[in-house]
Amino acid sequence: MHTEVLGVNFDNLNMDEAVSKAYELMEQRRSAYVVTPNPEIVWMCRDNAALRESVASADLVVPDGIGVVYSAKILGTPLKSRVPGIDLGTGLFKRIAETDKTLYLLGAKPGIAEKAAENITAQFPGIKICGTADGYFKDDAPVIEKINTVAPDLLLVCLGAPKQEIWMHSNAHKLNVGLMMGLGGVLDVFAGTVQRAPESWQKLGLEWLYRLIKQPSRIKRMIKLPLILFAAVGVRIRGKKA
Ligand code: UDP
């Protein structure tokens, strides 16, 4: 079932359901892809047609941000829960570590994916990482060829938004992978170069505030959080009047 938040259709699933759905897609091996829009991505979809189409064509769309969950509530169509992309990713890591399925890490600055691979291997014993590549490449073709040589079951595409969503959409038909996930800065988190908010902050829905304190330069990007809440209030009021 889909829930629309300001023009973006989300799958209304809790974390366990989202992990199961992603696993199912991975097993179908048809280069399906997952997007995890936060308020910034929802906002960008309003005037970036390529991003809007890439998000609309995704096989799984989960809300990675408390702002999206609040907006859905304001609109009168609540979502079951927030599904942070990093948690969806680790949910799948846990499951694939017990199988012979393979993981490929694409994105971030040179050296980061390798460090992330080391830490993921330590955290999820048994996981099979079949390749890594940094996210600062000019041509897609050699990267796609490298990925297709090992044909991973799960490919993390961590190029930041909107690049990663558009990249997955435009290259899906050339790729031989099970499932792709667009996960922004998660390789930096796994590599240990960026810290995630403590669990208590996450539970309070304050992960955005923690990121803002750690990286004040993100203020321009984070302003999208209140903007989508105001937009949701506007839609709700207009809807009620109508
Ligand atoms: N990145 C990349 N290639 C690019 C631009 C960005 O690999 O051409 C990486 C960047 O190094 C970082 C990630 O994409 O690891 C974006 O992280 P950010 O924190 O902006 O994403 P968020 O988690 O906020 O979506």
C-alpha cells in the first residue's frame, strides 16, 4: 500500500516488512532499486524532474526522516514508521551474512568504501563483500563493467542525492545485480568518518538535530524539514476547505 507525501509515493511498511520486501526484491535478481527519501529529497522532487521520475520508478520507497513521517501525519495519512536507510541496510546485512549472497559497496571518497567494508565484515561475520569502488568517477561504463563482473546480490549506491537515485534509474537496465539501495552518506558512517546520532536521539526523532550540531554547514539542506511540514499543513488546510 502506498502513502503519498507531497507528490512522493511511499511504501507504508515497518522496518521488518521493509527488510523482507527488500530481500524478496534482491532474490528476484532484476536490478530493482530502493530509494530512501528524507525531507530534502521530497523537496528536491518538486523541481527536479529526473529525480522525481527516478523516485517514482523505484521498487521500494521508504521514509528516511522524521520530517516525512510528521508530514504524513499532518496530511491525515500516517506512515507506520520511519525506516532509516542505514537500518534497512543493516537489516539486510544481517540476513545475507547467513547466506552466500554478496555485497558491493559503491560511493564516497577514495578509501572510504574499503574501510567501510572492513568494518562491516567485522560487524557482520560471514558477510561476503565482493567489491568496492569510490563515488568520484567520470564514466559510468567502467564502473558498471566492474560491478557486472562480480554480479553482486546487493549493491549499495552511496553517491548522495539526487545523483544516486538518477544513477540507479538510468543504469538499472545495464546492471547485473539483485537489488540496489541509494544510501547517501552511510559508507562514511560505516567507515567511522561520520558519527551517527546516539540511539536515544534517534528514538526521540532528533537525528537531524545531532547531524546539524556536528555539521552546522548542513543548515541550508536541513531547512527542508520545516519547509515540508509547512507545505503539508498548507495541503491539509486547502484539502479541508475543498
Ligand atoms: N558522493 C560520491 N560521489 C559524488 C558526490 C558525493 O560518492 O559525486 C558521496 C559523498 O562522498 C558522501 C555521500 O555521497 O559519502 C553523500 O553523503 P551525504 O551525507 O551528503 O548524504 P546523506 O546521507 O545526507 O543523503
